[in-house]
Amino acid sequence: MKYEYEREETSATTKLSYLLIGGGIGAILALLFAPKSGEELRGDIADVTRKGIEKGKETASLVGEKAGDYYEVTRDKAGELYSTAQDKASELYTTAQDKAGEISEKAKSAVSSASNPFSAALEAGKEAYTDEKKRTDTKSIAEGRPSYPIKEGISFDPNEMKKD
């Protein structure tokens, strides 16, 4: 909203400047075509020129004041934007620092677990041996105990009954 108001003021200032310039040109043309003596005409042109210069100075001072006002508003806005950008950058820096710390910890743990590959391989071998031993022990126990009665003198081998 304030921007539209400023644009209207700028437009009014521009229109006023054009009006003064047009009035000055019209006055000069009126003097040139008026039936006066050369001395009077030169005096009138000098007066109009002086008045035009004074009006130009007034317009320049008005434009300077408006420019100062625009400068103040722009400086305040720039300060606000700078502060906001600085806050956001600080937040992003903190977040990035936290993420970098997490990644660093993960990397350290990965390096420490992989720093001695022989011990890791040895532990994996132990686990595999223990698992295989448990699996084969339970299989042999189940195979070694028949669930039916065996008569004396008859030998029974459950492996003979298996088909390969």
C-alpha cells in the first residue's frame, strides 16, 4: 500500500515538473511573439529565466527531500531484511553443524568397528561355528533317539531308511 502512495507522489512530482517546463516554454514563446521592443523582450526573458531557475531549485529541493525519505525507508527495510537473513543463516549454520556432528559420530563408529578387520572376522567365525554346532547337535540328538520301541537283537539304523 505504501508503495502505491509513493508512486503517486512520484507521478505528481513528475507532472509538476513537466507543467513548469511547459509553462516556461509557453512564456518564452509568448514573449517572442508579443509586440515589444528588443530591450523589453530581453528583460522579460531574463525574468522568466530567473523564475524558471527558482522553480527548478524548489523542485530539486522537493525531489531531494523525497529522495531522503525514500532512502530512510529503504535503509530501514534493508536493515530488517539483513537481520532476517542473518537469523536464517545462523539457524542453517546450527542445523548443519548438528548434522555434521551426527555424521562424524557415525563415521567414527564405522571406522572403529572396521579398524581391526581381523578381530571382526574372528568374531563372525566364532558366531558361525556356534550356530552350526547348535544346529548339528540338535539334529543328531533328534536322529539318535527313536520314538518307537526296539526289540533286543534287532539293530536299527535310521540313516539306512533315508533316501538321498
